[in-house]
Amino acid sequence: MPLRIGGRSYSTVGHHGGALPTEGDGNKNLGPAYFSLATGNQKETQERLMKSPEAERLSLVNKAAKRIPRQYQRRAAAANEKNHGYAAQSIQEAMKGAPVRTTVRPKVGAEAISRGDPGNRSIPLKQRNIIQITEDGWFNRLDPKLFQTSDIPGDCQASESTENNGTLTVHWTNDVAGYDSNHVSEYSLEAIKKQVLKAPASSDIVHQRIPWDKTTMEEKVMWLDYDEYMNRDETLFDALKQLQIYGLVFLRNVPDSEVEVERVAGRMGNLRDTFYGRTWDVKSVVNAKNIAYTHQYLGLHMDLLYMQHPPHIQLLHCLRSTSTGGASLFSDALHAAEALYRAQPRAFTVLTNYPVPYHYDHAPAHYYANTHPTIELAWPRGSVSTAAPPGRPAPPPIAHLNWSPPFQAPLRLPRHDVARNRFRAFQAATRDFGRLVEHEDAVFEHRLGPGECVLFLNRRVLHARRAFDVGVGERWLKGAYVDSDVFESKLRVLGARFGGGQVVG
């Protein structure tokens, strides 16, 4: 009969989901074994597997457990050894009166689930290195892991397993030093699937980003009511999804109070505190040290790129807007980067590896300085998902964009031919990128009015401000920042509550 776990059938397939070799292949070694969820078209594979000797099947399982890509090991490494104190006797007592079925050894090793795409994607998992469950079937989030991944012997193998009501109990041979022969591990099969069997993404955020231009944003722009945003978590989730996908959201009917921007940001979590404070004012002041605090035109830019970790989300709440001018401009740097990749891939590559310096030099009070490439690629690859237009090549995954000409530091002069050539290539690439982000078809414009608040991704969406007349009326915005960890944490929590899959960033 086929292998079964939790009432579901599993079969063994070759490396990266390949089919089992046939006898005619002249290859009797099945290689690293991965389990994939059996479907109707895999019946023959299951039957062939079950005809092989048990010793060979056990060998396949343990090979699967050993040969696991690092990215999966890292994702499975948050272990909790609450059950290490259980002796075999106590486990048997806990199971008294319950139907216990001893299964064949290949149950323990690796399993994968169908993703709904053609075929099956096999995902290995090393059970000895994953989170263990507590008596109530959930992870104990307080206890630390009592051993580290490097402590697991290379010949650690599953010797026996039993399943009872969705809990897998595993006995090990050549276990981690310090555990006796009676030690067992218990795993919730459902929890394993939820916690471990997911796509290798650095942030686990899988709402696909969609690049936009002016026309697209005019169609997709989201306006939400302040009360709904503040009081309904589903509305907050809608706002965060929109930020993840498009990078830009507007609120209306925000009360006329200086504290409201802090309250709006606080719905996501803790605010980012900088030398500007938890919140800050944007208004024209005499003898301003920052062009943002003047009435002049302020070009497209991102905030605080002179810091190692610039803020992820920026919020601007309009309190006064009686002066003429001062409209806000927004442009999607992700859209520009992808357009550049399709038109001039060499220029795209130049912008991924040329360091651009930024600084905020106001000594003796502050002197911040850092460098960032204009296009910052994601690592590991595949951690960020962007929707590519049909028939067009998708660029490498982009984590962040960094573009802030008003706060760029002087570039170091090249001293030799190679450096001069690199610099010329960088200049040409930045000219092309600048034309793309500033093109009239790329810029979405809106003049913020009192009671309106804009939220946008600071590492993706560029913002600018048209000049305004300080002699007539007043323009006053209140701002705040939120970091990526805070934003993504809230997005995951709400995604788990309201669905939509895992909430790639």
C-alpha cells in the first residue's frame, strides 16, 4: 500500500521533483529522496516505490533528511525542545486508550505539498531540526531550542515512527549528544505544513508587487476613511496590502490634531524615532537647514538614505493647506527600474553595483553618511515577487530602490581609466533612470488638503513637492516613519486572520 501520513498518500520522487529512474536507466540509485503529495497521476510511482525493499526505502528517507538546501534549514531552525523531557513511558501513558498505528519508516524524512501548479513541487524538511509541539499541540514560543543545527550528527536517522491523531512520534538513532536512547520527538503534521512547508521567501510576504505609472495609479489609487482604518482591522489589512502591492494609500477625514499622524502610524506598531523625533513638521521656516523646510520646489526623492536602514513607511498628514501651490508628486521607482531593465539591461546592472553616497552634514549636532546602490537586489533570490507584463522579461528581484538627489553627497573623483569608465557608465545610467522617474506619464499628482493623510513606501515610491507661496496662506504637514519589521509583522498577523495566503515584499 502507498505511504500514508495523516490520511494522505505520499510518494518518493527524484531530486527537485524529478521522476523515479526506471530499471532501464541503468541507475539503481534513486538519489536524494523527497516526498511529494501523491495525486492520481502518481499512482504508478507509488506502486513502484512500495515494491522496493524496506531497507532501500529507509535509505531514501534518510538521504532526504540529510541533503537539504541551506535556505530551508534556516527557515526550519527555530526549534523548541519542550518534549525532550518526555520519556518513552510517559508518551505511552498519554496515548493509553487511543488508537496508535505504527507506520513504515519512510514516513519520517521529508514531505511536500502540492502548490496547485502543474506537477508537484517537492520541499524537503529535516524533522530533527524543526520546532516541536507541546502537549496541547502548539509550539511553545517561550522555550529556546536546546541544541543547535550544527550539533546534529551527520548519521542521525529516524529509526521508528508512530502516528496518533495527527501527531507524529519519532525515535532517532545516533541522536544529538546528551539525549538517551529513550528520547523521542513529537510533531504536529498540520503544524509542520504551516510552519515549514512554504516558499523560500526572506519576509514571507507574498502579495505580488505591481509597478505603476500615472494612468495605473489614477485607476488603482485607494482612499480609505479614517474611522474605518482606525477601528476595523479588515480595513487596516486592506491598507497594508495596498501598500505592499502599490506602495501608496490615502486616508480622508483625519481629525485636525497634531497627534493624529502618530495614531495612524501606531495602528501598524511602533514608530521609527529619528533625530527629527517620533513625529515632525513639514512647513516653511526662516533660515531652514533642510530644503524640505522651505517653500521651494523639492524634487523626487526618498527620505533618510544617509542612514544605514532608511525608514520603510512614511506618513504625511495635512493640517493646513491654504497657500497656493505645494502639490505632492509621487513616482514608482520600481516601475522605472523594470522599464530600464527591459530597455537597457546594462544600465540596470550598473545601478545595482555602483555605490552612491548620501549624507546629512549638520555638525556639530548631526553628521550622517551612508552609501547605497540605486537598485538594491533582493537576497536570497526569489524573496521579492513582482508581476511582469506578459511577454516581457522579468528583472532580477528588487528589494529596495535608493534615489535621493537632494541629499546625495559629493562623488569621489575617479583616479584611473577603469574607475573613470565606471563613473561614465554610472552617469549615463542615472540620466536614463532620472528621465524615467520624472517623465510626466510616470508621476501621480495630488494636492493634499486638510484632513488627508498619505502613506507610502519610502524605499520604493519617490515623493516630491511643488513650490508654494509663503506670502499667501499656510502649508503644514505632520510626518512620521514606520520600519519594515513593524509593517511586515502586522501584515503577517492580519493576513493570518483574514486570509489571502501568506502575506513577497
